[in-house]
Amino acid sequence: MSEVMRDNNDELISSLSYKNPTSASYIINRNSSTFHCVGGNIYTPSSGARLIKFYLTSEDFLDPHSVRVQFDLVCTDTAAGKALMPLGGPHGFFSRCRCLARGEVIDDITDFNRVSEMFSFLKSYGSVQNDMLESFGYEAHRGAPEAKELFGIKAGTYQTVLFKPMIGLLNQPKYISLKYVPLTIELELDSDKEANIVTPNVTTQYPTAEVSNMWEIRNPIIRCDIVKVDSELQNKYDDHFASGGGINIKYTTYNSQILKILGTSFTINLSRSLTYLTRIFVSFLKTYNTAGNPKEFWNKNYNTFYHTLRNQNTGLSLDAYSVKYNQADDIVQSAQIQIGSKLIPDYPMRSTTEAFYFLRKALNTDHVFPSHVHSVDIYGKEYLDYKFVMCFDCEKINGKTASFTGMNVKNGDQITLKMTLQTQTLANNPEDCHIVLESEQVLEVKGSYVRVAD
């Protein structure tokens, strides 16, 4: 052993090192700032203004991790005894989100509520609970809560809530100079006023006499921290830009598409010009109902990631899940992605357990939520029910080890999903497929413009 270890280099351990720690005297101030929306102050899904817009401008730097969208959710009902009952986080009210800088589109995420919901339960349980404490204080659809379990907002009152928008530029570690990258953030309300609330009278648990669907958003603002550096460092940045120099900020972005499924064996072709495609997330939707109503009061398009065994769940609570597993009923009979001549995986997935293995493996290379990579907020029964997501990893190496190792599909290579669903009970198969393409991009910042390199 000593022969093997003889070339080792001894280093002084930190406990015996008394060097002064790293300081940052060039940071001279940090403010918890507020940015108000542009235009009106009241927003509703069915009439009036639906687009909430913010301009973030400053001479200083934005700390992206501190950004939160805040608003008052008002129950405008006047009937005594009624309450508005939100189902999930505040992101559930918004169907689209855009982030721009100097006219350049940095992020444009459609199906924003569904994409945000998916990434929320791909974090750890504790992290999700912390997010909920910033919003409504509960997670409505975990195991289908029984009657009166939701808090609700009393008629004529409101609750102030916050959430971190799922924008790539705000989920990377670099401070953003708002002097050179002034940001515009747009959030568009879902046109369905019941997209993120309990629908009255869907079940006897929540009758019309007690449940309201009348609401509006008021006083939307963005809260964030603005960091000020001293004039010496700021002048160095200014001189660098003035001399034609620039800086690059790497971030992750998402392209979302929902497509119809035709038949039990189907192929979906996607064309997208991306230099570094990192991961492909696939999930399913279905309008599974009885007499026109959802199976449970909390089933919404944005928060239900359908599995075929869901229709066989005989109880409202996941604890009452009584179906015995049968491979023939599994939604995954065969699943594979082809990009050019590359197959992912080499041999198709043929079960839900394989699907979770590939999801977990892909998340263990995670560079978006690096502190949550070994735990996701999915219970075993939920994955077979309403949190079923597949992931196809397109990176050549662990995302924490190196950047820009995703696949290049900029030269016309088509992305093809090939899948076979179960044929035991055709009525149980999903109707739509939701595909999210994750890719790495670079925001190139110059003195007079910004440009997205995708």
C-alpha cells in the first residue's frame, strides 16, 4: 500500500489552515427591492387584462436566486360561507411565461403551469414543502385530500402568495447586470378560470354552496435582491463593454409541446434547432371522467401526469390503491427516442420501473436543481398514478462534470419518440403526449445588445 501511495501530495487540511477567509469588500450594498407590474393592477382569466408584465431595470446586479413573483389572490365572491380553494402553487394560474432582454427572447415557455409543476415534484419533498409555505401553505392533491382538508380563501378576502418563476436565466448562479441586461418578464393567465382551483360541485366533498370559482389577481410585484458593487469594479465592467468586450451567461431553457396520440403504437416527430439538447421529458394527459366530471376534484391538466393504472384506482386516497400490478396494463410496453442514428436507450424501456430508473439516472446528473438530485417528491404509488414522467438523457457526460455535452440537433436531425402503449383496456390509454425539450443556451451580453446562442 505504501508503494502505491508514495506519490500522493500532502496538503494542509482546512482545520489547520489559518488563512483569512475570502472576502468581498467590493460589494457595498444589498437591497431587497420591489418591481411593480406595468399597466393595470387587477387581472382576471376570463375578461380584462390577462398578461402581467414587469420591467426589471437598475444600474446594479440582480441576484437571480432571490427572485419571487408575488400577488394577492382575491376571492371576489360575496356569498357567505363560500371559499376559493387553490389546488397547487401560484404557478398553476399561468399558461405561458416569457423573459426578454433588449427585445431578445431569452425564454418562452408554453404550458408554463404544467412544466413548472413537473419540475416542482422533481425536487425533494422538503424543498417542495418550503415552496408551499411561500404560497398557499398546503399541497392539495397529495393522496386526494378529504372534505374540508383544504384551507381555502374566504369570500371577500385575499391571500398574498409568492413563487419562483421557472425561467432558465433565474435558475443559474451568475448575478445579472440589469444595466446591460434589463429584463422583461411576462406572465399570461390561463384562460380557464378553474385551471388551479377546486371546481364547485365536482364531488359532494366540495358543493357549490361552499366552493367559489370567482377570483382575480391584484397587486402583482416582483421581489428580489439587488447587489451594488463599488465604483472601481463597476468601472472595470463598463470599460470592458465599452472596448467591445462581452460576457457569456449559460442557462437552461425549455420547449414544451402537447401532441395528440393516435393508436396504441405511435411515433411523434419533432424538429427543433438546438446545439445542446440535454434531456427530453415525456408525460401524458387524459380526460378520464365520469358523467363529465374529473375522477377526483383536484384533477387538472397542469397537475396530472397520467399513468394507465390511474383509471383502476378504486379509492380517493392513494392509501386505498387496491389494483394488483399486471405488466399487460403498464403504460410502458415500449418507449425509445431516436435522434438521427442514435437510439436512447439502446434497447427500449418496457416497464414503468425501467422508466423511473432512467428518470432517476438523468436527474442524478442534474445541473438545474443540483441540491435535490438524490430525492424526488414522488411516492411509489404516485408514479403509477398521477406523477408519471419519463426522461431520456441526451448528454454525453454527467451534467455536473462538464457543460455543453448535449446532442446537436441543429443540422436537421429529427427527434422521434417511438412508443407502444398497453392494449388490455384501450379506454385507459392517454389522449395526449406532453414533451419538454431541455437544452443549454448562452446569453451573450455586449455593451449595446444581447444575443441568445442556442
